Amino acid sequence: MAARPARHRLDLTCPLCGHVQSEPALAVSSVCRGCGVNFKIEGGKAVAAPRQASAFTRVRKVEEAEDAPTHLELRAPSVPFQRPAAPVPPPVHPLLRWFVRPPKPRDVSCFECGRQFTAAPGAQSSQCPACGRYVSLRDYEIAERWNGRIHTRGDVVILKSGALTGVPACCHNLTAFGELGAPVECTGALVLHGKGRIPGQVRCRTLRVERGAKVEFAHTVHAEEVILRGQVTGHLHCTGTVTLEKRAVLNGLIQAARVVMNKGARHNGSMEILSPERPAGEDG
């Protein structure tokens, strides 16, 4: 029996570096063990495989062509950056300009030195320009029982379901629909709509007791102006005018520079008209 011939192999030379290596006769391609390049096997010889152009090569060829656009021109045209314009508020009807007013700066007095200064509208706090003390401008809306300290130049509103008792309240304007049972110091107006007894000292610029309210003051009320439309019991000391509107009732002493009683108002008690203070050094 004749011996089976060994499988035929080919000795191939790399077309790039000249390295000689043996490959099976049935192979159609291979990799050079010398330089690592791929090549094809055609007709028993190694033939360099055609190189596929990369994206970078294609761009370079386009750039080298005559009258060809550059790779920057092939992209979408760039637009220079522009900062977006500020939003324009909608126009206001000329007739509404008489009713729509911009917020005004707030007049604030310092707790420490009493210096009057101006704060920006909407500010939550400020600082006294004279002594540098912090001044709170926070507003309070009390809808339940409140026993905390209130020390602000903002406004305080006590709702019908709320109550302020126990501790002094220092603020700008205070409007009470519910219970107020604490000493009060207001640089603005104290407006009372409810019923009850105020056991502490009351100092304010303007005191207003609205119709339907029934208030009793345990201590003397110090104010610059008093306007009564409800029922009040107590001692009023007013450096300005005390006005009793129709159906107002006042039980107690009035000390004021001027008293105005409208028709239908009642006053039960004594009255003392205060004389204006004379400047220092003026002879009596």
C-alpha cells in the first residue's frame, strides 16, 4: 500500500517586510508573523490586502482636492453665541397705570437706638445704619395659639382661629381677628376686630377698634391717634385726636389733645384735653 502524501504547504514572503513563513495551501489570507500586517494569498503568493480608508483619510482627501470645501465647511454653519435677551414684561394698559403702583421702600425704626431708616420693599431683614443692629422685617400670620416671642418690624395678623398670649409682641402693624392677650408695641396701626381683654401695656401710633368689636384694656393705652367704631373699656392717652364714630361706646378716661364725637357715639367717664407742649425756653 502506497504511503499517503503529506498535505502540501506554501512558503510565503510578506509583501511588506519580506518575512518568510509557511502557510497551508488552502489558505486564502494570513497575518505576517514579522510585522503583523494582513495579506491575501493568490496564485501561491502573498499579495498585500487593499487598505480601507478611514474617516480621517477621507477628510484629508477631500481637503486636498482642488476647489473642495474644507472639513469645517462640510458641517452645519456655526452661529455666534448670543446672550438671550431679558424677558420683556407685558405692556400695561394706560388706564391701569393709575392703579398699579410699584412697591415703595419701607420706613423702619431701629429697636436699639430708634434711628429711622429705609429698607427695600420685600426685604426679610435689615441692619441699622447707625448702630449696626439686626432688624427683622418678617411678617407673621397666626392661625393657632402662639406663645413665642415676636420682635419684628413686619406686620402681624391674628386670624379668627389664632390667639397671641403670654409674651409681648413688637411689630409694625398688628391686625387681630382672634384673641389678643399680650402686651403690644406697634410702630404702625393696631386694628382690633374681635372681643376680649388685653392685660398688658399697649403702645401704638394708631388704634382702631372696628364695628362689632368689644375690647377691655387693663392698662393705659398710649397712641398718637384713636379711631373707635366698637365698644371700648379703658383709659386712653392720645397725643392727637380721639374719634368716636357712630354707635361707638367708650367707658373710661380720655386724655387727648382733641376729641371728636359723631352723632350716635357715647362716652361714659371723664375727659381731659391735653395742652400742646411748649418749646424749651419759651416763657409761660
